[in-house]
Amino acid sequence: MNAMKYHENFSVVAIVQGELRASVTKSRLESAGIPVLLEYESAGRVIGINIDGLGEVKILVPKSFEDEAKQVLKTEMRPTP
């Protein structure tokens, strides 16, 4: 399956800077039962720089989960007591 066709079934629900934020966002969505793909900007990942678009990570979910994912991301993260 070519990459463009694959992406037609997914929506970008967030764009974050760096792998740490991407991992946290991915975990939040997956804990809500939402499948997630991460699409990394390659140069920032290799060089290790997170400025001016370098290190940008797109958070993609299947289109059928888009509204639910946006709702999850709107809710504030709260520490557990």
C-alpha cells in the first residue's frame, strides 16, 4: 500500500515538538482505546534539534476516531493522587 493511500484513512489530530511530547500524547490516546500513528520530521530526529519545525511529530488517528481523539486531547491531564 503506498504511503499516500495509507494516510487517506488517517487524520492529523495534533502536531507536537519532540519525541517525549509525542509519546505522552500517544499514550493518552491509546489509553482511551484510540489507535495512533506517529509521523516524525526526519532531520530533527537525526540531529536532535526541536526548533523551527525540526523535531515536529504529527499525531495521526484513523478518521473514525478523529472526534474522540480531539476530545481526549482537549481534556487537561491531571496527576493521579
